[in-house]
Amino acid sequence: MKALSGAWLTALVAMITAIAGCKVLDYHDTIPWDEIPDLSGAPHYRPPNVSAVPPPPISGGTLLVTADKALAIAADPDRDRISIVDLRTFEVDAILPLEKDDEPGRVAEGAAGSFHVALRRGGAVVTIDLATREMHRRPVCPAPRGIAYDASTDLLHVACAGGELVTLSSDVAAPPVRELRLDRDLRDVVVEGDSLLVSRFRSAELLVVAKDGTVAERIRPLAYIPGELYGDENDAREFEPAVAWRTVPLPGGGVAMLHQRAIVTPVDAVGAGRYYSKDCRRSLIHAAVTLTRPLPSEGHPSDPVLSRHGVGGIGVGLLPVDIAVSPDGLSAAIVQAGSRDVVETPLETLEREDGNDTCALAPDQRRLFIGSSGEPIAVGYDRERNLLVQVREPPSILRFGALSGEKLGTLELPGESRLDDAHALFHGDGGGLLSVTCASCHPEGHEDGRVWNFQPSGPRRTQSVAGGVLDTMPLHWDGGLADFRSFMEEVLQKRMGRSLPDPEYLDAFAAWLDTIKALPRSKPLDEDAVERGKWLLYDPTLGCTTCHSGRKLTNNETVDVGTGKPFQVPSLHGLAARAPYMHDGCAATLHDRFGPCGGGDRHGVTSALTPAQIDDLVAYLETL
């Protein structure tokens, strides 16, 4: 028999080890994603798997275990339905269908015998009576995200991507009790006494919303500066908190925020493989958990005073999309969709150590490799402290033993397949490299809101890949990538160190990317201002539509708009959700884009506009 190559042999050993029940698995050689090893050692080609209904990007955090540990409620955004699982028998109790494109997300337990589900694209919350299975649909905002029930007030709080924070009563026929307009990009909401803790997705910021609706405090995880932490003066790296995938309450108050950390120091973007490293200490993005706990406040004992720490890196795996706290409040389980694993760790270890110092787990942490069992997206605990892992494809719930870590069972959930190789490529790490996935910088198919310091190019703002990005070629800020293949060669192959897929796979990946929808737009606060702003945008004397025209509101040209170098004209669609602005992120807000860094009158003749007119123009741009 022909000898296997090193990469194939490593992968085969890894698979055999996983089958044998080993809980900690880590291998580094990449497996070309469109090839499968056979016993001869020669690659075997197969056509790409393409789902008949394109699955949406992974959002994570779609599993709820009820307080009595009797049921698990699994929202299925791929199939627009909700599964109710009886944990005593480990059987499916009910499947509740939703409307097409509802994309159910977070689940919250309500008053006795009810639960609530945020419909991410349905613009509503659905309240379900467990006894009758009756569903009541309540509109809340165009893009609901986080959801939390306050038993002390019998109120339901919903955080929305557009910045709305909506409070609902238990009366499903009643209008909202309150609607606040906070910063955009809200993610999770947690009840903390009389206050609410609301996370923001891309910035990993935590807003402390007081009882009167004001934002009393803003908190971010601390920067990770390993040279300072470990006394290495030769280590100049610095990482800032980024993309907060999931924020959950802690027993006794406070929250655990599962987030990424992204490098601030310059990145050499010229050489091959600059986005990945077999040494996690050289990776650009880490997974981390920040615990934010309440401390006593002498003047106002009811106000949350929060502490945090600068460690908590996981050290292995990537794309952390969900976290659950154990029933005893001592441990947490973290789902990493990119590496298809679950890491279980004591909470105190996260406050004491950082896995990215050693690229390994601490002795009291463990890693469960999901691998061929499917694509994990959410996690929870049952009454016996066994782990429950929701798998996207094939739709199922896996149960792992509390002590052994061995798989105790698989509950298959009814439903059609959503197997899709393009979706897997976007979220996966290509075979175990401690690297990044496409979704690491483009979470949920959008962008991370970051400005990367690429050398020698300079600061570059991450661009979104949602809303039909392929219609805006050439790609990248400098317009240097003329077509999709050039883009994949530069980014996937050269920078990420991955194998370039076969043309048929490239076509499938491009087609899936074009199914990622832009975020739903929130209702403007001032319709009259929007109308006035529309007239300004299309006023020929301002010249905005010289470049921003057509179906995508871009002419796809590369133009110097007074910034000293030609850059691609971006589409204006979804602009409200894409701060900061300009190629280098110099404009923190749309208003700032009309300030000194916006290029002056070479970037639209707007210098003569009054502040009120700028307000109107911004109001219209935010509706696009």
C-alpha cells in the first residue's frame, strides 16, 4: 500500500484518536477542504455539497435548558423552527414550525410554562405556551438579537441590532411598555437588579442601562498585552477586545462575555500565511472570556459596580459562538464553531490564567472534539451536569458525560439537510491550523468593525461581505483584486494559508456569499429629515451620485476622493451598521465623515452644508 503523506497521516491519526474517545485533540497540518484521503494516499475529488436552501451564517447561542432542567429548547435558524426536547427521556417532544426566513435566535424562559424566542429576521418575538404549544407573535424591531425575562417585574427585554431596547409585558396583546434608542449593534441583554447589562456585538462593549433608561456606564474587557503580563520586554504585541459573540448571566450577579481579541500592533500583509500561525501566540485573533462581577457600592448599593480582568484566553480552537455556565456556577462550557469543539473550564481559571501564553489548556480544563458529529453552535447543561451540544448539521443534540467527557448519546432532530461546503469553508479552519476563519473577521457574514494596521498598506477597515458584495468588484479597498478568484488566491490561499478550492467549489462559495443579506433597517426617528436628506444626496450640485449610483449605489470605480490615494467606491447600502467609516476608519460616525478626514469637497461638495443639512443627509444615509 502506498505510504500516506505527512499531512494525511496526521489527520488519520487524529481521526482514529477521536474515535477512541480522546477528549483533548489538537493537530496542525491542514487538509485541503475539497479533497478526501483514501487508503492509497491519493486525493479523491468529490463535487461540492450545496444546500437547496442556503443556510445563514452562524450566530450561535440558540439553546435554552429550562430552570428545572426538564426541557431543552433549540432554535433552528437554518430551518425556521423550534425543537422541544424532553431531557428526562432524551426524546423530541415537539417541533414548532415558524415562518420562512424568521431565523430564530436567542431563547429565554418566561413566566411558568412559557418561553420566548427572538426572530432575528422576522422582526418579532414569539411567545410559546408549553402546555398548549400556542404561539403568539409580537413585532418588536427589524433585527431582534438578545432577550431576557425579569421575573421580579414580569417584563421581557429585547435588544436589537438597530439599537432599540424594547420592553414587553406578559400581556401578548399589549403594546411595548418602553422602547429606548441606544447605540447600534446591540447583542445580549442580562437583568442585573434594577439595571440591564446590554452587550454590543462588534465592539464587545457592555452598556449598563439604569432603571430610568439612561446609560450609566460603559465597560469593555481589558486589552491583552502579553509583554506586560509576563514581563517580556521583547514582546510588543497588544490585543484589543472584539466581537462579543455571547454574554450570559453569572450566579450571584455579573456576566460572562465570550469574545474575540484582535491584534492592534502592525501586521505584515505581504508575505504568505500572515493571517495564521501554528503557534497560537502569533495568531491575529484569540478567543477569550471576560467575567464582569458586581462589587459592593457604598453610595448606591443597588447600582452595579463591575470588576474585570485581563486574562481568560482559551488558547486552543477558534470562532467562539456560545457559552453556558454550569448549574453549580463553578464552570463554563464554550462552543468553538471554527474548530468544532467544546472547551470546559472552571470560571476561576479564566480569572487567573490565559491559555494564549502556553497555547494549551490548563490541567483543570478539557476539550471535547465534535469533529465528524457535526457543526456545533450552542451549548447547555442538564440536571446531572452533562453537556448538551446543539449541532447545526446534521440537526441534533449531543450529550457528553459530566465526568468522563464521553459521548452518552445523540438525539437526531427531524429536518431536511442543510449540508453546504461553502458554509463550512466560511466558518471552518481548514483542518486544525491555529488560525482564523472567514467568520472571525466577518462575523455573521458582515464585518468586525475593526481597523487593521496592515503593513505596508497602512490602516484598513474590514469590509462587509453581505448584501451582494460580488456585484461591487474589483475587491479590496485599493481595487487590486479584479475578480473573485484573485480575491480567494490573495486572502484564502496566500494570507490564510489554505488550499485554493477547485473552480466548482469557488463558484459554490461565491454563490453562497451572495445569499448573505444586509441587516434589516430600523425605522428612522424623523421621517421628514430623511426626506430632506434624500433630496440632498441626489442634488447634482453636491455630486454624491457621481460615484454612488445604480442598484448598489456605487460605480465600482477606484477614485481618490481627497484622501491622497485612489480607493474603491463602497456601496451605501447598510451604511448605518458599518461604523467606523472611510478606508482607514478615521470617521467614527457618519457625521465625522463630513469632517476633516472625509476628503473635503473632492468627496462630494458638502462644505457649504449647514449642520442641520448634514443631520438630514445622515438621517437618509442611515436608511439605505
